[in-house]
Amino acid sequence: TVMSEKVSLSFSGQGVATVEISNPPLNIYDLEMRDGLIEAISAVRDNPDVRALLLRSEGQHFSAGADLTEFGSASSIFEARRIRWDRDPWLPLLAVSVPTVASIKGYAMGSGLEMALLCDVRIAADNTVLGLPETKLGMLPAAGGTQSLTRILGPHAASPLILTGRDIAASEALELGIVTELVDPADLDGASGELAERLALIDPLIAMKLRRCIAAASDLPLSLGLDLERRLSFTG
């Protein structure tokens, strides 16, 4: 299903919904792509047969981030960002109840990386370059970057990456735990598809409870997290 010229959505018989972005050559996020993503993610949310979501891209790069030329039509960069947040696919992705996989390659920068960071699992081609360069442009990585990367790495490891906005090679991203697996670029689609199919085998109710418990580990004191885990273990 074509959600827009820049976003497509397909469903497999195994319960995997694949959302693919396409805005060559760098797959930058513009209004059309964001609207297409919102529509696609909403369709995934509303389909009871979906058991996992795979986010991937067409071409050589996952995404080099936002289309900064759009900011020029607003009265200020802050007003442009406010308008962008009104059409925000990042929070809808985070709210999806099924496991999510990001398949990244080439450049995964700025809001492109931030989209991937909101997925449960990230698998990357070994040629991937990641980063949150917004700081170098006088902006915050405000599509969730300060929060998502810090939750993944902890403040000690995340702070220098966020503050400097430097590039992160795929090997370093694996070592830090930003991505969970590196593969040859030619094998990325197959490997990420197989991973999504494995996650789709989990009972949807159990998957939802697992994701709630994992998220709570970052938000709640240990005693409350253990209580949540216990309560979810005994509810249908």
C-alpha cells in the first residue's frame, strides 16, 4: 500500500508490517514523508493481525535527518520546529503496541536516527554512520534524541555523543549497544526481515506486557517495577 510517494506499507502473512521510506538520495524527512509515516503507523496500530513492525528505507541510506530547507519558510527555526511537532510520527511509533525493528544503513543521522532509537531493536549494515548532529547546527536533537539515546546508553555514555554531535561508526554503535547486530549491507533486508518474523511469533499480549515492563525499568524505582512485572504476570 502506498501511503504517499515517500512511504509505503506492506503486510506479510507472518504478521509483519513493513513501513518503507523513500525520498532519495538521503531519505530526508519532509512534511510529505512525515504525513505518510503517520498514516502508515496509524494503519499498523489499527490492524489486529499485525504482530511486529519493521521500519526500513529504500536506497543506500536509512535517513540523513530532517529537510532543513523547510525551516526557511517559517519565521524562525523554533516556529518551524513547532509546526513540525504538530505532524509528529515519532510519538505514534513509540505508542505502537507490537515489537518494532529498525533496519538501518548508510547515513542514520538526526531525526532519522531518532526514529530508529524509538524502535525496540536496531539492526545495522556494517557501513552505517550514525549521529545526532543537531548540536553543531545550534539546535537540540528534539525528535527524542536526548531522551532515547540516554535511556539506551545511560547519561555517562550518551552525553559526549549528544553534546559533540560527532559521527558514530557502526562498530562503535555495536560496542555501545546503540545497535544489536551488524551485517553485510547485502544481507540487511533478509536479516532484519527474519528478526521481525521471530518477534512476530511472540504472543501479542505477552509482547505488549514485556514492552511495558522494559519501559518501566527506565521510569520506575526497582520496587515498583517488580510490582508491575508481578501484576502483569497474573493478568490476562
